[in-house]
Amino acid sequence: MIEGFFDSCPGICLVASLDGVITRANQEATRALGEPGAEGRSLLDLVHPEDRGYFGALWARLSEDGEASRAVSRLRGADGQYQAFSWSARRVKDGPAIHAVLLPAAPEGPEAAPRPEDPAQILRRILDQTDIVVSVVYPDGNCTVHDGKTLETTGIGRHSLVGKNLLAAYASEPFVTDNVKAALRGEDRHYVVEAHGFLWETWFSAVKDTHGEVIASIGVTLDKSESKRAMEELQARIDIIERQQEVIRNLETPIIELWERVVTLPMVGVVDSARAARVMDDLLASVSRLGAKFALLDLTGVDTVDTATAAHLLALISALRLLGCDGIITGIRPTVAQTVVSLGLDLDRLTTCSNLREGLKLCIRRLHAQTTADTAVGALV
């Protein structure tokens, strides 16, 4: 009697193994599902690719105590079209078989006008209007959702991974698969990776059932390629500016060796405290390297200096003296002279000349006198 009811039942009745292979099917199953629904075929092959991950996860988790699993999934019918079926399956308590009953899902009523606060409407608008990708991956790696505007703009294509195994698709990218596997273990993951010629930033979050077990993981991915290009362009501009500043620094402190052991630093334009500090560093380094005895600081092209800058210049003269080099200021303007005097410093040891030519003459005379004196001392010795 039971066998007769099984075959004549108006619903789809199946007996399948734990891995989903159909071991028995009634007449309605063969009629509705066609030859693929016959015995010996995999029930999972009939499920729509987008529903396959969820269906497989529920099927694999059928409890041994006989607790039933219920869901609605789309299955391919005898005509090759997918139809929604409401199904219920239960594992036999004392055996490995699973009994399943499938009934066509009730057709939806007239479509209601979409409401802006409907989460489905919000998600659809986000997917269609923003540079984002959303993925749903099940523990076996099967991807059931892969959607978002970015998949079109990058040429990858919407739903390109649907029905495919994400872990297999990225087998050559262990960094990606390791993060996905961690997410499927229940860990929240955030990583940035280059793939398909683009830079991607991804967040994966686990979806758990009422028992706290991971049943899937949802990924949200942003295309960061434009941000990367902007950062690279900005860095390139910064590099150019730094090179230009280096050239400017070299031009604003051009130290010239006028004569043997005589160097000059002609200054033009505004001399502020920062520039005066650079002048001190560069000039002291050149004097030490060249063994200069005289350094001419030519201010012919400088109209004004502030009190802090004037103090820097006088400190420079003192620092040169510590290196055994006489500092001489040439071409000083009246306004600059007033600023220096206003500091109230001791100017007795400050040597100045009206212009660079007079300064060079002074240096030559002093060098000649020193050479003559050294010669005389050498003759006496």
C-alpha cells in the first residue's frame, strides 16, 4: 500500500543519498523533472546555480535525528525551464537515505509598487548605482550571488561567478582563497588585492544559523583602482615638486670658488630665516671641503632682511671664523645696514666691502700678505 501511494502521489517524492544522488523517484518526479529527475542522477544538478549553494548547505546539514529541512528553491523542469519548488527533506533515522517531497511554490500575486524603504529596493539601487560588488559564498566555495555595477564597468560581467566555485576560480591567488576560507570559518576578513588588472578592497562577513554555525559568507568589494591612480599621480607630482625644490635650493645658494681658497655666495631676492639657515649649512660645508680662507657673502641683490635673518647672517660670520675662514659681507644695501645696526650687536669684527670686486681685492691682498709672511718665516727657520 505504501509503495502504491509513493508511485501515485500527486507530489514529487524522492529518496536520495546523503550526497544528493536520487535512488528512487515516483512518477510525478519523472513527469515534472524529466529524465534528469530519474534515479541515479544528482538532485543538485537540477537546482538553479544561484540557489545551489544554499540548497547544498541545507542538504549537507540534515540532522541525523530526523529533523526536517525546508526551503524554496528553483529546479529545472522537464521543459528545461526553472520553476520554484517548496521542498521538505528528512534523513531516515536509522539509515543513510533522505526522503524529500517537492511541491510547486505558489505563484506570487500581482506585483506591488516598490517601496523606497524596501531593503531589496535599497540593495538593488546600491548595486546598480555605486562602484560595488556583492558576493555570497557557501562553505563548499560555491558562489550564488555575484552582482554590482563595478562588474560591468570593469568588463568582468555581472554574475560571472554565479554557479562557480570561487575557491577554484582563484586557486592561483592563495591570498584571496585564504581570506575566503577564513571567512567561511566564521572570521570577519578585510583585505586589499590586485586582480583582473584592478585594485580591490573586500570585506567578508560570515552568516550563521540559529545554532551559530556558518552557513555562508557575504562579501562586499570596492574598486579602489581610481583611488590608487589618484595617489600615484599625487605622489608623482610630489616627487616633481621635491626635485624642483632641490633645484631651487641649489640655485638660491650657489657657492662659487672665485680664487684659490676664496669662495663667494651671491644672494638674490628675499632672505628669510629658513633660507638663511640653509645658507649657513651649505656655506660651512663648502668652506670645510675646499679649505677656504675667505668667504664673501654678497648681498647686492638683497633689498631687505628681517631682524631674525640679520642675526642668522652675523651668526654665520662667527661660525666661519671658528673654521679658520674670514667672512666678508659685500654689497650691503642701506636698508639692510639699518636692520643690522638695530640689533645692537658688536660689529667691530665684521668686515664689509662696498661690492664684490672690492671684496675679492681685499682677499687677494690678505692672501699675498700671508704668503709673504709665511715665506719670511720659512727663510728665518
